[in-house]
Amino acid sequence: MRPNSPPGGEGCVRLTCSVMKKVRTKGPWHAVGVVIVVTWLVMLGLLIRKIHFSAPEAVSSAQGGGSLSIQGVQREWKELFFKEKKIGYAVYFLRPAADGYIIQEEMFLKLNLMGLASGVYTVTHCETDERFRLRRFRFRMTSGTIGFEAQGRIEGGVLVVRTGREGGQSVQRIPLDEKPVMGVSLEYLFKQRPLEVGQAYRFPLFDPSSMSRRNIEVRVTSRETIRIRGIVYDAFRLEAEVWGDRLTFWLDENGTALKETGFMGLTAVRSSAAVAPENIQGSGDLDFYEISAVVPDRNISRPRSVSFLEVRLKGLDRVAVDQSAWDGGRQRFSPPVLEISREKPPLEAGYEVPWAGGRERFQEALAPEFNIESGHEEIVRAAEEIAGAEKDPVAVTRRVQAWVYTKVKKRPVVSIPSALEVLRTRVGDCNEHATLTTALLRALGIPARIAVGLVYTRGKFFYHAWTEAWVGEWVSLDATLNQMPVDATHIKLLEGNLDRQVDVAGLIGRLKLQVMDYRHD
């Protein structure tokens, strides 16, 4: 597709996103902080789409018991900015079909990730009924040679989602209370309904890139004029609180989005087919990792050998994030002070691989799930080859961690991490390392989970991901840095898969750290 050509038809339109000129980076730290990119992309999707959600009862009321009717093909374009630099564009396409609609969204971004400039392309294709309720969808993200694909469809009261390439797909079944409405379809809901100041809408959010589901409330706060390229618009101002951050939107009287601002300085502006794809600067010297990193009040020497760290947390007043992972195991949290202690060997698991002490105790930590395809034959075969005849969980865990560290090339990638794809491509950052490590351990019957938080290097705490394995106790290991157990500058904030990891968004730009004390081995 040429940059200024509109999408069309039912299929996914292809656009080649090449990896641009590489800039030399320092050591292994390509891979630190990449966890933030998936969160950023989810929030960008929320920004440019999700305001158009409306609660099911509000939609029904607007329809007067009937169905919305949009005649003819519709296309809309938006320019995407990050701190006033144009980083990409999005285009939407809607076509009426039998008893419903076919809707497609395409987004192109140019990003700088630790010195590596990359083009990112996503396409979401959605088929709905006449009330915009989901029937089936396809989602694809591509960056250079790295890609992610997912497709889903409603079967009875279940959303069946398949991820991965044909012949190597994994399947997830998500029970539903009612048919969901995806963000791409809700671009059009306000087009035939009046807006009034004081209205409030509460809606469910489903994101196919992370399988996360949230409820968000949007309020119509005022009417005001805004200027876009010299043109003055009379607009409704709408606001939403998302993970403690305020998203602001301006819609015209027809419900068309004019401008959206929010998370980390992101802005989307209404545009045209001629203008939207032009003059994309990219983020340039604005590196997402550096911008999101937390700078403490003083430096920490020899961070990889730190065995104890005490920090004071600041900036949590308006942060709505689950803090249950902050206290327990290697961490002690007495607000606002957090203490982290490195686990001390020797480690004794007290069982042989595989875990046979009752799967219900570690049901989540042993089962395959979205993009942790521990039951796939390729993952199982690789895990068994790595473990060999060894039955001690501690020794097996060390083998897995060392294997992933050695075999997976450390390079920042912009994609949704999949253990199966990482096993095949052998390329990735901290999220890819942690996801593959977790899947290999689960395939061998060792309970494992992903931890997300911060790690210190080069004078800053970067957002990062690693793994925890049950070997008689939960022990941390980092296949990106070749550590088991990890040093005490690894501060765990969350644990779980992508649907939970996006909650880290509430901390970005707010969390502050004061280093009170630290000690080395």
C-alpha cells in the first residue's frame, strides 16, 4: 500500500515496515526497559479509539431499541504525535455488510528504541452485527521481520482467540457475559447520537494485543472551541481517567473525533488522506525507554552485585495500581519504604521435576496461557532437550535460564511477546526472554510466572521483565542479564501476563525513588 492510499476490502491491507538505520548501542542494555513499549502501544490504541465506547445500555437507548444505520463506505484519518513530534498516522475504514459492518483500523509508527529506529505497523480487522457487537476479528502487528497475529470469533458465549502462525497456533477461550464491542468498531457510535454536557458513559475495554479487559468511565465536561490547522471547531470536551492519567478528547456535534491528548504526551489529530502519511519525523532523540525511566536521587555502584536495597517511594497519591506484589518473598513494603533482599543460595526445591504436589496449588503458574505456549510440542521438545536427564528443579531452572540467555539475541523489538515465536526467531528483549523462560519452565513442570518492575543501570531505573520459578520458594531469575537469583535492584511491581502488565502505565511519570541504603555481596 502506498503511504497515501486508503485501506479497502475485507482483507488486511499489507504495508511493509522496514527496520531503519541502526545506531550502535551499549552492551546488553538494548533489552532493558522494552516492557514499556507494549504498554505504550496499548495506551495509544486507547487514546485513538476507545473514547468512542459507550455502555451497552447507553447504546441501546441511543438506538431506540433498534440498530444504528450507517450508509456507504466511510474513511477517517488521524495524525499521531509524541511530544509535538509526528510519529505516525492511523486510518479507519467502515463498510456496511449483511446484518452488520466490516471495520478496519491501520496504524503506522516510527519509533526510536535505545538507538534502534523501527517502523511499526498494526492492522485490526473487525466484523460486527448491526449494533457493532463483535462477531470476529483479526489483529496483526509487524516490525521488520518480527510479527504477531491473533484472530478471534464468538462461539456461543465464548470468545475463541487463536494466536500465532498457521500450523503453530495456540488457542485461548474467554467466557463472556455478553458480546463485546471492540474499539475499532466504536469509532462510529457517536455519529448518530446527540451529546450533552454532564453525560457519563461507563464501558468495557477489550484489547486484542494484551487480552486485557477494563471498565472506563468517560464524561462530557464542557463545550469549547479548538483550532486545528487554522480552522476553529465548536467541540464537546470529554475526559476519562485511565490508570491515574487523564485522557482528553474533543468531538464535533456529529460525534467525529477532532483531537485526543493523554498518556506520556501522546496526541492524535483529525487529518486527511493527503496529509496524514506525510512528513513523519519519528520520535527522533525522544527514546521511550529513557523518557519512562525513573531517575533516583543518587547513583548505585556495581548494581549487579547489590544484595540489599532500601528505597522510599514517592508520587503514589493518584496511582491506582495493585500493590499486592510489593510485599512478600524478597520484598518488604512498609509504605512508603520498600526493602529488597537478594535470595540466598543454597536453594533446595524439595521435589523432583515435574511438580507433583497438586496442580491446583500452582494452577496458573503451570498452565499454558496467552503467548506462554508451554503445552506446544515445540516448546516441550526444546525444554526436554535443555533439561536432559536432570531432575533437580534448581539445576533445571539454571539450565533453562542460561540457555535462553545464550541462544536469544538481545535486540529491542516492537511486538507482542510470544514464547513460541521467540523460540523460532531467537530474537528479543526482556519481555521475550522472560516469556520464553517462563514457558520452558512450565513445560517441564516447574511453576513459573513473569515479574514486571524496574532494574537499575546507567544511573536510572528502567522498566523491565524477568521470571520467577518455584523451587521450594519463589526465586527470581533474569535470562536477559544471566542472573539467578537476580540482584536487589530488581524491584517487582507486578506479576502476570500482558493483561496485568499494562497496569504499569499508572506508575509511568509519577513514581519517584529515593535510595536510602544499599549493600553488596
